[in-house]
Amino acid sequence: MADNTAHTVKSFDEDIAQLRTIISRMGGLCEVQIGAAVDALVTRNVDAARQVVEDDKRIDALEAEAEALAVRIIALRAPLAGDLREIVAAMKIAGVLERIGDYAKNIAKRASVLAQAPPIEPVIIVPEMARAVIAMIKDVLDAFVDRDAVLARAVTERDRRVDDFYNSLFRSLLTFMMENPQYITPSTHLLFVAKNLERIGDHATSVGEMVHFAVTGDHIVDRPKTDDTSTFSNRT
Amino acid sequence: MADNTAHTVKSFDEDIAQLRTIISRMGGLCEVQIGAAVDALVTRNVDAARQVVEDDKRIDALEAEAEALAVRIIALRAPLAGDLREIVAAMKIAGVLERIGDYAKNIAKRASVLAQAPPIEPVIIVPEMARAVIAMIKDVLDAFVDRDAVLARAVTERDRRVDDFYNSLFRSLLTFMMENPQYITPSTHLLFVAKNLERIGDHATSVGEMVHFAVTGDHIVDRPKTDDTSTFSNRT
């Protein structure tokens, strides 16, 4: 009987470990995809952009795998309280990472379009913004694997910097468009690229909140939202 | 013993019914919020826009309620196969509706900004696009409540029309911006409004896919994606 219990406990831990591994791989792929998409954008490399679009399927497949495993763990082991909270969090995090992958894919699609348009100068701010969100994803997944609520919360606080980047890029692009109406189309695509990165930062933040809740059972209190481009009014 | 089983079954059905009710209320609120946000946009009513932003909290609260109830059902009743699939679907649908609520809130924020800028003509295409996505949400939630896989699939096919709206609005706005560079800022906000509605259509579609899977256990095969603005190249 004692053996049976030990066996059950061990298998549950193994299941959870496997689920964590899938989530980590998803996170790693998201980091690679964002980096590759932005690299394709800056180097105007259509083939590389196409590869990013193609590779998104791997993230989608891992999400389906994570969900199926989570459902199997729940059905077979009927986990309680803390364990169930962690599995539900894992399932939600997999969903968020899948969406982050979609944003990377969308950046890659726009990179293909932008490669065919004349280069525009505000593109130079994008790689630094991308590095900021990639680091957020890396750290928030480390926090998930290590069950580190302090790190999870710290990541959520870094979203402000991404929002600052976005606000600054948004303003630069508007000015650039007004001064160069012939570049409105590529500028618009770059605006959506910036918005995608800003949304990735939001999603990394919400993963941080999910990790914090899974580990502590407590929600992080309301974070401030500093993408102010939908409320500021420096209109022409 | 027979009584006990009947009692358990009845309670489980009641739990599921309660979960479905919460999801339906979320869907109803999303419809109202999208309609109200677009109405505020067209009538340039800042107070109405502010109310939409405020009311988004009600959707967030319902999502938390749905998730807590789903976790409680899983923990207390250890549902199997089909039942578990439905509860997981309900939890995911609640998450998607929460994001749809966020898009409505973002439209409302931009409505406030746009109310302070000179009116621009392409705004007239927005309400019809909004009606299309509102109808999708309504029908996909009906499909969820009635466990109607046929209706769920039919809704996913209507996303094409929303994408057509978006593509047409995207092109009109670019042309409008090039001809009227002094209106670039409001046009950009309207571009994001259109993108939000297009994303709502995507989300309603993914709810349709979740409902289809929850009811039948089968995934709908790949749907075509017809937002082509990130790949078309009618650049200046």
C-alpha cells in the first residue's frame, strides 16, 4: 500500500515534469521565433521570414500536446487544490504561448511585405524592443519551471519598459508618416509589428500573473497599463 | 445506491448548467460591449466610451467566476472523457471571451481619442463590420449552449466575410491617409479599431472550433485565413 502510494506520487510528479518540459520547449520556440522574425525584418530576408511562418506549426503542435497531457493527468489522477491549480495554469500558459507564436508569425509575414518596400528608418528601434520581450518570456518560463513567484512578479513589472518602447515607436512612426506620406504602407506594417511586440509583452505579463497564482494561490494586484497610445491625444 | 448515483448525476448537470450560464452571460456582455464601443465611436460620445471601458470589469469578473467553478467541478466530481472535455472547453471559451471584452474596451478607448479629432469618412464601414462579429459571437454561444456542432462550424465559415471587411477598410484607410496626411493619427486609430474587430472575428471562430471539438471530439480541419493585409503588396 505504501509502495502503491509512492508509485502514484512519483508518476504524478513525472506527469507534471513532462508538462513543464513541453511548456518550456514552447517558450524556447517562441523566443527563437520572435528573434528570427525581427531578424528577417531588419535584414529584409524573405526566405527567413517564410521559415518563421512555417515553424509556427511546431508551437501549435506542442500546445495541443500540452492540453491533451493536462486533460489526461486530470482524468487519471484527479489532482487536488495546488496540483490542479498548477495543471490549469500550465494549460492556460500553453494557450498564451501559442498566441505569442501567432504574433511572431504575423511579424514574419509583415517582414516579407516590408522586404519589398523601400526601407524606412524607424525600423531600427524594433530589435531592442524584441530583445526586451524575448527576455521577459525567458524569465517568466524560468519562473514557471522553478515555481518562483518573486521572479514571476518581477517580470510583470518589466512590461512598462516594453510599453515605453511602443509609445515611442508609435509617435516616431506617426511623425514619419506625416512627413513621408509615400511611405505610409510600410509604416503601417511596422506599426502593427510594434503592436505585436507590445502584445507579446502583455502576454508574457499575464503568464507571470498565472505563474504567481499557481505558486502562491494569490493574484497579483492590478498592474498599471502604460500603452497610452489609445488614450493620448497628440493628434494632427 | 441508485438514488446516490442519480443525485450525483443531477448535481453534475446542475454544475455544468451553471457554467454554461456564466459563459452565456459573458457572451451577451461581449455583444453589448462591442455594439456600445462602436456606437460611441460613430456618435463621438466620450461618456459612452468611458462606460464601455468601465464595464469591461464585469466580463473579467465572470471569467474568474467561470474558471473557479470549472476547477471546483473538476476537483469535486472528477468528470471523465466527454464531460471533462466540455469543462476544459468552457474554461478556454471564458478566456477567449475575456479577450474579446478587451478588444471592445480598446475600441472604446480609441473612440474617446477619435471623438477629439476631426471626423474621417472611412468610419462608416465600421458598424457593419461590428454587426458581423456580434452576430458571430451570438451564434457561436448559442452553439455552445445547445451543443450544436453544425452551427459552430457554420460560424467559423463566416469569418471570411469579416476578413473581407477588414481588407477593404485597410485599403480605404491607406488611400485616405496618403491623400490626407493631416488625418494620419485618427486614421491610424481607426486602423487599430478595424484590426480589433478582425481579431474578434478570429476569436469567435476559435470558439466555434472549441465548441465543435467539445461536442464531437473532432477538430475542424484547417480553415483558410483571408486577412491578406500582412501579405499583399499594393505598396506605394
